[in-house]
Amino acid sequence: MRFSLVLSPFLLLTFFLFRPMLGSVWYPTHDTTHITRLYLMEQTIKNGQFPPIWAEGINQGYGYPLFHFYAPLLYYLALPIKLLTGSPFTALKLVLFLSSFLSMVGMYYFVRRWGRGPAIFSALAFGTLPYFALNLYVRGAYAEFLSMSLLPWLFLVWENLSSHRRQVLAAGVTALFLLSHNLIPLITAPFLLVWVILRQAKHPQAVILPALLTIMLSAFYLLPLLFERSFVQADAVAVTTDYALHFVSPTQLWNSAWGFGGSAQGIEDGMSFKLGKLLILLSLSSLPLLFFRSRARPFMIFFVTSAIVAIFLTTFSSSYVWDQLKLLQIVQFPWRFLSLVGFFLSVLAGLSLTLIRHQFLQTVVLLVLLGALFLTNLKLFVPQTTLSADLSRYTSPAYLSTVAPIVPEYMPAWMLTPPSSPAGELARAYYPTWKVLIDGQVIPTAPSAEGYLTYPNPTNSTDIKLIQFPTPLEKFSYLLTLVGLITLLIYVKI
């Protein structure tokens, strides 16, 4: 009973945040390909390929490895729901709805040690962050939305590794986080590493099992991502975005006009990067805890320092760091660090309530602050307009022909320019996972100058089969993940 009463405000708020999505509607965002990706993933799996790599029917029919390196969790979660409901729109809505709800639940339990009032405020502040609204209704960055929703759980599970069950839980949550987005885990890793060192300094051996199990569970995606990226143009496309044009001005963090445009140089962006004045002020008001609450001091030092570093990396003042760290440059947009900033500040804002010792007074202040929070943030959770949920809009041949240009980073490295004419029945883009069988015999393949799959057929046989087959690294990574899943099941039953 108590559990349901605690969670009911988060559930009600989630319904309010998603009210524009209710019914048979959809809405335009910067990224319009999510329905298409889910549709194509279903087709790929139905064609017998799992984990899915190759998307047929796009790139003028030559196909390309849309699913090889893009973080798959969003679509893995949505696909079973789509199969049950028959609607990809409903599937994505439910995944996003649950992500939002669980983000607040995770934040509540992460801050709960400091009191119910602080935990409730941190949870509701996190769930209504302007950056969440930006990802949901402006950018359509659903994978980033999902990844960000896992942040409280990620830091929560690595805090206590006192049993095998907790260690396995840490591995499971971390593996899900790694599968949620290509870049948010990258920028989170240094902060998480410091957190784990601080929390597990007295028990470093407790980190071994969850660390190894995390690698095993995510290996099927992570190892190809790390060692086969040269198969596609992801890195080359990433660095074509000039990160120096997308730093955030400190004034924009305080306040900037809400809009549905894009990111631009200077302060004239078409979208907002504000954190919320109330969140900033409450975070600053938590600073006395550094001096007057010794129990909270280590916790506060980490979150204050992390918030400062993350904010610094969004601004032009950090340009030297971005210039020197080539790995950081594939993040493309410094304002992506706002996902972490929002998490850190939401924790600090909730902790500010612990300065009020009197329980009744704390409750009154909590209600007033929540009123102010909702008044300023809830109005942001609306789309620019709504459309009918028409599947054909995103799966028609005309739209499918636009997917490769919209998502060029997963074009095979051998195909520098998209094909100009439709493919024939056995024509494909070259990729190392292709195997060609002629009369039942494996035939060597090679890329043409234009990046097409070529193979000799001296007998002019018509018995030709094109088969997607994993590379040796992919086979090893699949085996490693399978062993990780078995290990996880064994420990869960212990």
C-alpha cells in the first residue's frame, strides 16, 4: 500500500507529460525515422537475422547496416509491444512513458536516504527537466531520452555491491545503459567511474563480478561497436559536425526561449538549453550542506563537482578540452552534457530541502516548490503540432528512399555516395557480413569502386544466394553475451 502511494504521484505526472500523445496521434520532431527503424527491424528479424544488422528496402534497395552500431535497446523494448498491439506508434509511446515513469522512481530511491520530501522533489524535478521535454517533443531523441532515464538507476546500483544479487543487478542495469545510446554512456563513464571508486574504495573486489558481467552482457553490441566501426562512416560523419558551433552560453542555461528549431552558433539557437531557474537556485541553496552536514559532505562534494564539470563542458570555456580530446569530438554537441547536468542538479535541488529540519515546514515548502516547478516546466511538454498516426507516412517507398541520406553515418564505408538508381534483385551494398553461395559453394566477395557487392560467376549460374553471416568477432561477442545471460540467471537463482 505504502509503495503504491509513493509511486502514484510519479505515475500521474507521467500521464500529464504524455497527454499530447494520447489517442491515435503522432507528432513531428527533428528525427522522423523512429517508426521506420522499428518497422525495418521487424522486417530484418522476420527475414531470419538476429541480432539484426542489415536493413533491406532502403538505400535504393541496396540496403545498409542500419542496426549494426546504433544502440538497440529502444527498439528491442518497443518491438514486442508492437507485435502485441499491432501499432509501432503505441509501442514507442509506451516505452517512452515507462522510461519517464521509471526515471522518477529511480531518482526517488536514489535520494530517499535523505528523506522522503527531498526524494520526491528530486524525482519530480528530474522528470520535468526542460532537457527531457527537448528530447521528447523537439529533437525526438528517444534513445537519448531512454538513456537519460536510466541515470538514477545506474548510480543507485553501483552504490551498494554487498551481495552477489546486488552485483548482478548492477551489471544488468549497466548493460542496459550501454545498449541505450551510443554517446550518453561515453560521456557518463568518467563520472560513474569516480562514483564507483568513491563508493567501493573499501571493497574493490566487489567491482570485479559486475564489471565482467556488464562486458559480457553487452558484448554482442559493444565489441562490434568498438572494433568494427571502420565498416561504416559513423566517425567520419560525426566529425563533420563542428562542435565549436554548439557550445552553450551560461545565460542560455539560466533562460532561453523555447522553440522547435535547431542548434546554431551563438545564442540564437532555435531550441532552448535552459535548466530552469528554480532548479539552479535550489541547487545553489544546497551548498551549505558542504559545511554543516558532515554525513552529506562526501555525497555533496561528488555531485557539486560533477555538476560544475558537466556545465563547464557545455560552454565555450571548455573548447581547449574539446580540441585536445578527439574521442570527445564524436559527441558532436557539447550541450549533450545537459543530460548529466540535469541529473546532478536534480539531486542537489532535492537535498536543499534537508536544510529545513521541521517536518511540517519542509512539507509546506515542498508543496510550494512543486507548484512553482510545475508552473514553469509542464508547459514545455507539448509538441509543435500533432499528426494522424499513419504508418504509411513512414514506410512508403518515397519515405524509405530518404532514410539513408537522413542517417548517413551507417552507410557502408565502401559506398561513399548513395546509389542513384534502384538495385536489381541480387544487387546489394558491399559489407563484410555478406556471404555469397553459388551452386551451394561459398564465393569470395569484394566491393566495387562504387561500393557494390561483387562476386565472380564464371558459369553464369542462376543458383545464387546472398546470406548475412556474422564475422568471427561477432560470433565471439554473441557467445560472450550468451554466457553472460546464463551467468546472470545462475546468480539470480542463488
